Amino acid sequence: MGPRDVTVHEITEASDEIVESIARLLPQLSSSSSAPTGREVAEMASSPATVLFVAREEGGRIVGSLTLA
């Protein structure tokens, strides 16, 4: 498997795609954590106290996320 082109984007509004992607990715980090709700993702994305990033592969699929607080 070769390297993939990935771009990182700051998220300031929660969409269904963002919420679903975070729910899909979260089990890779923790089997006991529940996925955040759409409202919780919206709060993270719009909060001045946090910055939410997603990584998209060349085809547009979200393959990672990062939240800084």
C-alpha cells in the first residue's frame, strides 16, 4: 500500500457527514466511548475554546479527526 494524499480542514459547522465520520472513527480510539451527538459535535466545532480538524483522503472520505482544546 502506497502513501495517500490527505488534506486537513478546520471544521466550524457540524454536518451529517462530520458527525457520521466521527462516530465511525471513534471506536478506533476507544471501545467504551460513545459517539458524540450532532449537537455535541456542533458545540465543539463552533466553540471558541476548541478547534476541530478533519483529514480527507483524495476521494473526499474523512479518514481522521483531531480536536484541540
